Amino acid sequence: MEIFFVIGIPVLMLVLGGAFLAVVKTTGFLESSYFNTRQKISNAVIQNYMQVIGMAQTQIYQRSKELEFISQKLALSNEELARLNDMKSKFLSMVVHDVRSPLASIKGFSELLMKIRTDEKSKIYADNVIKASEHMARLVSDLTDLAMIEAGKLRIEKSLFHFPDAATYILPSMRVHAEKQGVILIEHPLLEGIYVNGDRFRLSQVLMNLLNNAIKFTPAGKTVELMFRKEGQSVLTIVKDSGIGLHPSDIQKVFEKFYQAQHQKDENLREKGWGLGLSIAQEIVHAHKGEIWVNSKGLGKGSTFIFKVPMA
């Protein structure tokens, strides 16, 4: 027994120590292999991400070049559009200047012919020429305003004035116009004591455009009403007709230049269109920090045009 303790135990300890060293070495090897594998995987993932980032950078560079090219083309297009718009404005100004004088002469000679000729046929011809020249004169005037609006040069000369004066300024000619068309113009009482800081001539022009359109699209024997109303710190001008009315899809488009109602069944009425008057009226009202809109219950049920400007 003593020999076992003296010899056996040291041998056993030696064997166990060797086994422990073997286990430690094996474990270290396994851990090293595990970490090496993870390192390789990590390196592969990083390399993959770097490739993706590289491809993304290449695409971004290509897109930036494409955007730069498109931006240059857009800048050139804008320059060309500005040049063409300037040419159009100059052309309109030239046409207006060259047409206005001959129109005045045509109208003047036609009126003279009406006075010196006694036969009915000649008077009818002269009257037709006068009406056509007046229509052309209005179009020329509208084109002048359009050219100024598009050039940003529409002059609004504001001053404090009695708002009913904007109506009294143009109502005599509107009464004559309505009478010629067989339309009954109903004028509700003007609002006295209402003052506006604005351009009296331009606001009269808005009212004239609305009344002209109302009379144009109202059949003979029907009515056009002119009303005024206070609303808070604003004054409303209301032109209500009993004419052709508007389809719901046309209501938002009547203020476009030369708009023609798409849903109007009467071809003659559809081709009349609203010209430039409403578009110009909208610009003038907006220049006075006001609003303009139209209401209609549908085709054949009339229209109501309203514009609102702040009181002084």
C-alpha cells in the first residue's frame, strides 16, 4: 500500500496532467478554428458590403451626372421659353399698336356712313361693321392687358375712392348694350358710403367684363341682375344671369384664357367662349387682394359671378 502511494499516485498525477494538457491544447485549437472561421465570415461580409457601397457610389455618380445634364437642358429650355415669351409680348404689343388706329378709322367711317346714307340696307351693313369693329377693339384692349399681365407690368394705381363710382362709371354703356341684346338689366341699389383703396378704372373693368359675359350668354327677354353686399370688412359685387349656366366640370375652368365650355350642347354658344375677360378680371381682383368665383346650378340654370375686395 505504501508502495502504491509512493509510486502510483505520482504516475496517476502525471497521466492526468498529460490528459489535461491534451484537452487544453485541443480546446485552444477548436477555439482558434472557431474564431478564424468567424473572422473569415466577417471579412467576407465586410467585403460584400464594400462592393455594394462601391456600386452605389458609382450609381450615385452616374445619376448626378444625368441630373446635371438634365438641369443644363432645363436651364437652356427656360432661357428659350423666356426668349419666346418676350417675342410673343413684343408681337402682341406691335399688333395692338398697328391694329388700334385702323379699327378707329373703320368705326368712324361706318358711323359717318350711317348718318349720310338713308337706305335701310346700307345702314344695316354699316351697323354690322361698327359692331365688328367694337368687338375687335375690345379684343385688342384685352390683348394689351394680357401682354402686360404676362410681362408682370399690369399697372394698378390705387387710391381711396367711393366704390359705387366703379359701377356708375360703366352702367350707362351696359344699359345700352343690354337693350340692344334684348336682355333686361336689373340694377339693385348701390351701397353708399363704401370706400375701397384700389384702382377704380380696373375694378370698373372687372364689373364690365362680368356684365358683358352675362349679357352675351343670356337669351333675349331674360334678366341680368347687379347686386352689392357687405360681408365683414369686404364688399361683394354680384352679377347674376338667367342664361346658359355652367356644367360642374366647367366652373373651375371659366377663368382660363379663351376657355370654351365643353358640355354646352349649343355649338354657337360653346364657340363664343369667355375670351380673355374673365382671366384678366381674375388678375385684377387678385392684385387687390380679393377673390372672384362663380356659382351655377347647371346647364340652362344661369350663373352667378361674384368678386370680393377689402374695404378701406
